[in-house]
Amino acid sequence: MVVGERIVGVRRLPARGLRHRRQYELRFTDGGSASCSLPRLELLLEAHERPEDFGAVVRAADAARRAGDGAGLVEWPSGRRLAGVAGGSGPRESIRRRGGWIESSHGWKVRPAGRSGLDYVDDRGPLHLDSEWMATPTLVIHHASIPPDRPEVRERVVRLWLWAGYDVDLDVPEPG
């Protein structure tokens, strides 16, 4: 498996019920991200081949979450905190459900638009994103439906859906 070579960092996600007590988010070199359980993380990072690295990264991600820095990434395989990635500064964000929307206190919101799509709204206007639901509670967002001039949309939508209790994967962007 070459997944480990494509991973930039790992972060621990907040607990979301019994099924999602210990979830992690992976960030990839191509800009994609995915959430997974600890056993899946062990498989993807081939923990049996690099147990020291795997242990260091998981311990650092867990420690960051306990310290209140759940937005920060831990570099794979070093276990160092990545500076300047995914927040860690600025005002805290609160997320809530309102009607069919999942809303951030920072002013953006998202909702499902049928079986294959998401409606997203922020201060720059509304967007419709192509997506599809898998058999498990996983949402796959099609990267090509996010305008190139609005890369922040991906991070925001993923964060809101992870908060709502769903696993989120991004399809791999076309080489370009």
C-alpha cells in the first residue's frame, strides 16, 4: 500500500457517539482528506511495519485533541505539529443544526440536496456540490464540483459533515 506516502498529516476528530468514539482525519498531498477509525488508520499507515512512527503520530494527535487543539494536524511520520495548517488560531467555531442545514458560527452552512448533491452557502454566495452517499454513513464529495477560486469550501464542508457524524471522502482530483 502506498497510502502512507500520500499522507501529509493526521488529526483526531471529536467523538460522535458510540460508533465514532475514536475517529481520525487524514490529509493527503493532493489536497484530499478522509476520516477513518483507528483500525482503518492502522491498516492505511501500515502500523505493523512502522509501529514507532504510528504510535508517535496517534499519541500526538490524541494529545492535541485533549489540549483543545483539535484543528491542528500532526505530520506523518514524524509526529510533529504542523504549523499554519487547518486552523489553531482565530476565534473558536461552533457548529449546530438548524432546520435541514448544518451551520458554522463563522457564517457558512451546508445541507443535503437529494441523494447526489449538497447545497453550500457562504458570504461569497451559494454553490451546488456534486456528491454521493455510500452504503455506510459516508459522503463522497466530487472535487471537480468545487470552483478553483474557492478552495476553502472543501475544508468547510468536510468539517461540517464530520461534525454531523458522517465519514467524508473526497474523490481524487484529476491530474492537472
